[in-house]
Amino acid sequence: MFFLLFFLIISTNLVAINSTLNSKYPSVSEAHVTRDNTNQILIDRVVLAEQQLRVQKQNYQVYGGLCLFVILSVIAYLIYSQYQLKHHQSQKEKELKEALSKIEIQNKQQEQRLKISKDLHDTIGAQLTYIISSLDHLKYAFDIKDEKLKEKLNTISSFTSHTIYELRDSIWAMTKSEITFLDLQARISNYIDQVKLNDSNIQFVFKVGHNVDSIIRFTTVEGFNIYSIIQEAIQNSLKHAKASIIKVEVVKLVSNIVFTISDNGKGFNTFNVKRENGLNAMEKRIQSIGGLLEINSIENAGTEIIITI
């Protein structure tokens, strides 16, 4: 009985002590769980830190790659710009050499033109002048009664004089590398003045439109052919039209220069007219420079010749 009472007392004390210990200190299993959680947190932090380091490293690589790309792009641009500059300079030097070469060739051609024109003037011009003088001497030194012979001598003299004028026109064109509109205008005006001296009964009108640019330039062939056509048209009016007014007008239409030679003469039927050497020569001249020639005429109402360049 005593032992049973003692055992109960001891058991009760042990239970009390265990309760007290359990209330103050966690059990071994609980402590183990807490330690595991702490380790996991540390591991997670380490993993997170490693991930941050890896991301930071990747960012540095991206930034470095971008910087390298920018630097390489700048270097490539500088190299390309330098290449372009050298290429541009090389192109300019090439163009300059070509321009100098053209100028040298033009100067040599101009020298040749001047030499040829001088030779033509000194030889053929002098010979034609001698022929005219000889013909005039024959007409006045000898009493020629044969009218046919007189007429023949006059025809030869007239033809020779006309040839001299054509020679002078050719020399005028040959001495120039190009013909400006002012050159052409002055030449036409001088020709009209010469014609007036020979036939004062005809009224000449020469007009240039205000929209015609005086610095327009023609090639030597263009300028010479335009002048020759105008000259031929005036001669045809003088010979065949029996006109009292001859007009030469120049206007600009869009991008074309238009020369119009008109008279108030007797005109002709353009469908029935015979194409003589004069008209054929005008058409060949205008075709050779890529222009257009238009002939309008009405019987007893005059003739109009239009040159479009």
C-alpha cells in the first residue's frame, strides 16, 4: 500500500515536471523542423543571390555588347565616310581631267578653225574677188554688144558675189565653237541691212519676242543652218514674191524657239509648187539639226515659213 502510494506520488511529480519542460522547451522533432526551415531560407537566399548575380552578369554582357556594337558602327561609318570622300574626290578629279582635256581639244579645234577660215579667206575669197573684178573689167573695157554674153557675164558676177557672201557666212560660223542667240540676231540684222541697201522699196521688219532668252546657245551647225534658212527665205521673197513687206519674227513657245519669215507677196499653191533647190536645201538643213520646217502660202495673200528649234 505504501509502495503504491509512493509510486503514484512519483508518477504525479514526473508528469508535472514533463508538463513544465514541454511548456518551456520544444520537443526534439519541433526543433529539427525549425532548423530545417532556417536552412531552406538560407539556401533560397543563396540561390536568389546567385540568380541576381547571373542576371547582373547577363545585363553587363548586354550593355557591353551594345557598347561594342555602337563603337563598331561608328568606326564603320567613319571608314565608309572616308571611302565616300575619297571616291567623291577621285570622281571630281576625273571630271576635272576630262574637262581640261575637252578644253584642250576645243582650243586645238578652235585653232584649226581659225587657220582654215584664214586660209579660205586668203585663197578662195581672194580668188572669187579677182573673178568679180575681172568680169567687171571685161564689161567696161570691151564694148560687148552681144546681149546674151552680157547677161551671162552678169549672172556669173552675181553668182560669184553670192558665193563670197556664203563663204563669209561659213567663215563666221567656223570661227566659233558655239553661236549665241545674240550672235545670230546680230548676223540676221546685218544681213537685212545689206539687203535694204540693194532694194529700198521693200520694208523690212525684224522683231524678237521679250520672252526669248538672249543667252540661248546653238551649236555651230545649228546657228549656221538657221541663219542660212532665214537668208534663203528672204532671197525667195525678193526674187519671186514681189512683196512690199518682209518680216522676220522670233518668239519662244514653251521650250522651243520659233523663227517666222513672212511676206505679203503673191504667194503660191503649196500643193502644186515645184520643189526647187532653195526649198529642198532648207528642208535638208532643218532636218540635219532636228528641227521642223513649215511652209504656208496662199495665192495673192503671201507666204509664211516657220522654223521650230
